[in-house]
Amino acid sequence: MAFAWLPGAAGDIARGAATTILLIAVTTLAGTFLSILGAAGRRNGAALLRRAIAWYVEIVRNTPFLVQLFFIFFGLPSLGIRLDPILAAMLAMTLNMAAYTIEIVGAGLDAVPRGQTEAALALGLRPRQVFIKIVLPQALKVIYPALTSQIVIMMLESAVVSQIAVRELTYEADMLQARTFRSFETYLVVTLVYLGLSIGLRRLLVGGGRRVLGAGVS
């Protein structure tokens, strides 16, 4: 094995890792927000809304992420909607993550005892206040470990967006091995970088969850 090329490639690898971090940061915030809205709508919305959310979840969860990405990047231009590669990647990742986390958040909402909602309503709180102040915090505490795992999985799946020329970590690895002809060494280094990102992301999420949601997060 030879790693003489590594110091000169460190900048490319760092830029790729930074793009991967940006993608998962945007996806986490937007995907979690959409999943909360989707889970609430699936339980409390009108019948048409509930069916629409159910169909969305089933379609996304039963089709490959790569196909979804290609549909957004290559298919939408046929309708006059053209997106920059990184925006297309963020949109595809957000929609994919939301479909999975809707089920996770929904399980957390179902775990909150119904009596707490009834008691809050009896005290005069409005339904929206009950959801935001009473139900949602408890639900997030219950499902936080599963949500953390889904975020890490989504970060690893971000490697797929290299197929539409998003300059994230896997894209930079492909370019490096094409220039250096050191495939084994290149992908070994990038594998270690992904491993470090996964461990760091999980620790960051768990630490942040403990501070925000309390000691029950693990």
C-alpha cells in the first residue's frame, strides 16, 4: 500500500466531508420537521390528508433512494422544474428521511398516554398547545434513539448523491482513485472517514438529546 498521495488529497477529502455534513444537517432539520407534521396529520388530519400521507410513506419506503433521486434530478426538468445538484440531493434526502421518520414519530405519539391529552384539554389548553407542549416532548424522548439511528443511516446513504455529481465524500473518493489509481487505499481512507463521521454524529446527537430532552435519552 502507498499513501504518498494522501497529504495532497486531504483538502479534497475535507471538502467532501464538509459537503456530507451540510447535507445531513439540512436533511435532519427539514426531515424531522416534516415527519412531525406528517405524523400529526396522519393521526389528526382529515381523511384525505391521512390517505395522502399514507400513500407518500408507502411509495417512498418501497422504492429505491437512487430512483427517487434520479426522478427529482432528471425527471422534474421534464415538467420545467430544474434543481441544482445539491438542492436536488437535499430534497431527495429530506423526502426519503421524512417517510421513515413519520413512522418513528408516530410510534412515539402513540406511546404517550391518552389521559394526558384529555387532562390538558380539561385544563383549557388548545389542541395545538397540547400537542406542542405536552405530547410532542414526551414522544421525542421515547423515539430519540431510533431517530438518531435513522439520521446516521441517512448520512451513510448520502453517498448515493455522488451519482448526480454532488461533490460529497464518495464523489471526491471516486475522483481521487481515478487520478491516483490507488483504489484500495483511497476507499480505505474514505471508509475510515465515514466511520469517524458516524461515530461523531451519533455522539453529538446523543449528547444534544440528553441536554434538550433529559437524562432518559441513551
